[in-house]
Amino acid sequence: MEVGELIRFLVVLEPMDGLNPLASERALLEMLNSLDERWEAHFLISRPISYRKLPCRYVVHVVPFGDRPKSPVFKLLYIIASVIVGIRVVKRYGISFTACKGGHLHLGIATYLIARLTDRKCLLRVNEDAVLALMIFLRKAGFPRLLTSAIGKVARKLETYLLRRIDMVVTHGPADYERIRKLVGDEKVSFIPLGVDLSRFRILPPGEVMAMKAKLLGDQGRRIVLFVGRLHPEKDLPTLLKAFKLLLSTHPDLLLLVIGWGVERERYERLAEALGIADSVMFLGFIPNEELPIYYNMADVYVLSSLHEEWSNTVMEAMACGLPVVATAVGANPYLIRDGETGFLVPPRRPDIMAEKISLLLDDEEIARAMAEKAMREVAKYELKKSGYKYKRVILALVSS
């Protein structure tokens, strides 16, 4: 590349990103926040989308068949169409490399095919163990165990084939990093933890927080347990709901706020009814990332009940806002949280232990405050710009190779 030359690259996005531009932009900023006007991103997406804060230039290319992202048939058609549109874009604009923001098991295939059919380099971003997530979903959906196992084995072989042929892999999960490193070697994979925007996620003025709490609840005296995340089997909200039922027996003033959307919402609402806690649980649905800091500041404890978790944005956001955290000891959570120092780690599917740790933080303000202060200092090393610098180094190495 000549000095000052515009570098164009292509990113394949999930079709649903077109429905949720703020969430899409948040994830893209983790990758692109250190780029500038000398870079031009070309996005493949199912409908027109507009971003407000990307530091680089960008062009949106609409791909058909993305209006029904939950349909396996339409998802396959979207992948095929992405390849066709992507090849056209690469040839027309002189794209340097292709990438995918997430969904490496399906969008990665499109990204790989576009790159190989146009003789370009390819970068794959692995957000999670997609095979494990797929098997959890199939089991929850009632698929027979043998069929679920067979599908998982085929998916794992497909993933292995893809990872070994990609030019560069980036992951923010330490477990995924170790797994992929054994497949492809140290030179082809980079571990880049997700970043948190400390200018947004911070302790807010008490007056602002109390005003929002009064507007939302009316009763400012109620204490709040908060969950933020996808309403997906992987997040195991039933364990949190059962823990919350135990807490209400000794803390009747508590309110559980559930922020997030997903296929399991109705089932979780029915479970809250069945547990007799529906009057103390509020399902708030999707809330834009830029509005989340006020909710973290309103809460007394943040809880993440996941069965599997790579690198949790929400744990970092809660820590940055001075909110003590209770999370399951899975995935990258032990990398983010030092148990008993910067938060509490609990075994998955143990509502009794979860309730015990939440209760401790509610009942002992001194412990909660000390833990939150240590967590704020710890999370500062994951400031958003730092992840952007690391992504830029990987991209420059890919372009110049």
C-alpha cells in the first residue's frame, strides 16, 4: 500500500444488524475505533443502515433474503447472496481484504468464499463458540440427543475446516483463543479482549440517577438487581429468577430489572408468573447501549447467570459504573473478575449460591463499595481505544502480508 492511499475493506454483517443499528455500531466500534478517513469499510447487510460514530468512511451494500434471519432457508439464501454481492463489490471498489463481524460459522463461510474467489485476504472474528451455542439451542428446542450430537459434530468439522484456511482469526474469548490456537498456530490467531467506553460507562450524578429511578419505579426506595443480555438459553435466566425468588423471602423490597430481547422472553415471563415473583420483575426489552449507564447506576447488584460466556461487555459496563457484580464462573468471567475481590463468581445452575452472594452485597454496603472500587480500577485496562489499536495492528499486518 502507498502512503496515504485509501484502504477499502469489506465486512459481512448479520441480516438482523439492519434492525438494530445501535447494537451493530457498538460492535463495529470495538474493531474500527482506531481507523480514520484513510479507511473505507464496505458493509454487506440486509437493509439500508446508518451509523453515527464510525471514524472511517463506509458504504452500505444491501443483500437480499435477509428479512427473515431466523429462517434457516433464508439464512442460507442470504449467505449465497452475500457471496454474489460481495464478489461484485470487491471487483468494483478494489477491496483489500474481507472480514465478518460475527457469526463466524455461517457468515465466515461467505467471507471466506468472497476472499478466495477474488484472491483477497480474509479476517474472521470469532465472538463465541458457535457450535456449543447451536447445541444448547437445539437441546432447548427439544431435538433428540443423538441428532443434536450429530449436528454438533458436523458443525465442528465445518468450523475446523474454515479456521484452518482463513488468513487471520481474531477472538475476544480466552477459551476460544486457546482452542483456535491449537488448530491454526500462534501466527494466525490474535486474542483481543473487548473494550468498554469509559467516557459513557461511569458513575453518574446522584440527582440524575434518582430522577430516572423515580420516573421508572415511582418508589425510589426499592433496591434493584439488574440483568442485561440476550434472552437466550445460554444466558440461563431461569437460574437468576429462582435465585431472586429466594432473595424476596428476606428482601421483599427488591426489584429485578431484565434488559434485553430474544426468543425466550415469553417463556421467562411465564416462569416469573409460575414462581410467584412477576410483581417484582420488570422485563424492559431492548434498551440502546447509550442509555444503559443510567440503569447500571440505578442498580445495587449486577448479575450474569450464563452457562457459557466468552468476554462479557455487560460485566465490564457494570464494573465501570461502580456496580458490584455476581457472575457464573464460566468462560472468560474468571479472567474479568477476581472472586471475592472485584466481584463474586458462582457455579452455574446454583440459584442458592447466587442468592447468597447477592444477599451479601445487599446487606453489607462496605463490602459492596470496596468490591466496586477495585472493579472500576481493574476494568480501566480494557478501555475501548486499546482494543481498537490492537485490531488496527492486526489489519495492517494482514494488508501488508
